[in-house]
Amino acid sequence: MLKQFGALPTEERARMMKGRDYLWCLTNILLDREEDLGRLCLGCRSRALEERCPVCGQATRQRAEERDNAAFDLDRFLELKGGTQLA
């Protein structure tokens, strides 16, 4: 986040930030991104959500929202949520 604001961790303004300040900034960054995506047509939105190579810009295999989180246990989640297990 400091990279986005062009601040070094040693700068006074960065040292004075508390956890809630970082949370506030991150929340607003995410809301701004969601708002920007909401203004796109479906085709452009789909392309904007594609995972891209940072060097050449070529689309990689999966979109960011399709990646699996290997650490996520769906059965445990459903159990804690009060739903049913998959099997």
C-alpha cells in the first residue's frame, strides 16, 4: 500500500499510520476498484478480471476469481456454517 502512495516505511507519515489507517486505505482501494469494474461492459469486465503476465500482458490460464485456494477446506467451512458436508 505504501507503494501506491509513494511513501517509504521510514517516512514520518508512514510511521504514524496505525493498523486502522491501513485498513481504511485498503477498504477504499477495493471499493474504488469494484466501482471501476462496475462501469465496464461485460466483455471488458471479463478481460479486466483476467490474470495477466506483468511483463508482456498476455493472459495467463485462469482469471483471478477462478483460482483455487489450496488451504481452503470447503467441508470444514460448511460444517462451521451449519450447512451440509459434500461427502
